[in-house]
Amino acid sequence: MPGPRQPEGQQARARTSATIQRIVRSTAVADFVKRAHDYTCQVCDIRLANPTGAYAEAAHIQPLGRPHAGPDIAANILCLCPNHHVLFDLGMLTIEDDLTVTSRAGGSHRARLREVASHQVGREYLVYHRTHHSAAYFA
Ligand SMILES: [Zn+2]
């Protein structure tokens, strides 16, 4: 059975100009959170080591953009691997106040989000995330 037709694509890509507005994020705050966790995902404990160090993502719990307007502070940031960052942003992972990680897609996840003394997660932002995504999915 033939698969889907492969799109032709382009050898030479056209360029266009655009003006964008973006939120200025604090690299220092994101780096602090990632270092506090040694670039290890707080959900699955995966650390993506590479020759120059390790890769992790700083995930805002209450998003910075409108209409959310979350603060760019360490308490509103998680250190996650790319997969858990996407699942969290989609609302497929939620985190309870006791840091229990719940997956809406089923499957197994660590029972509790890992927290360290130098980086405490703001429970008010977890409430916002759960409320926002429960409204989006179950309204
Ligand atoms: Zn992970």
C-alpha cells in the first residue's frame, strides 16, 4: 500500500520580512532553575548529556504571554526535558499541590515532581495551570 505522497518542497526558499513583538525572558532565571536541577527533568529524571554539558528546558507554569501574564520568576518555572515540556504546555501533564504528577494520556510517570531546597515551585502557579487546562479540555 503506497504511503502519502511526498511534498515537493523547495530548493531555494523565499524570504519575507516581518515585525514581531516578543516577551523578553530572563535567561538568568531560566539558567538558575536548570542549574538547580543539574539540567535533569523534574518529572522523569532524564538528563540529556552532550559534549558541551547537558540540555534541559525551562518551562513556565503560568505562561508569560497574554492573557496569562505569568511572572518570569524561578517559582513559576520547571526544569523539564523537551517531551515533558510539550506535554506540560499542552495540559497533558498536570501537577497537584503535593507535587503528584498526573497524566491525562495515561501511561506511567514519576509519582511526584522532584523539588530541591534551592528551587521551590509556586503552588499558586500549579493551581493556575490545572485550572486553565481543565477549563480548556472540559468546558
Ligand atoms: Zn522528562
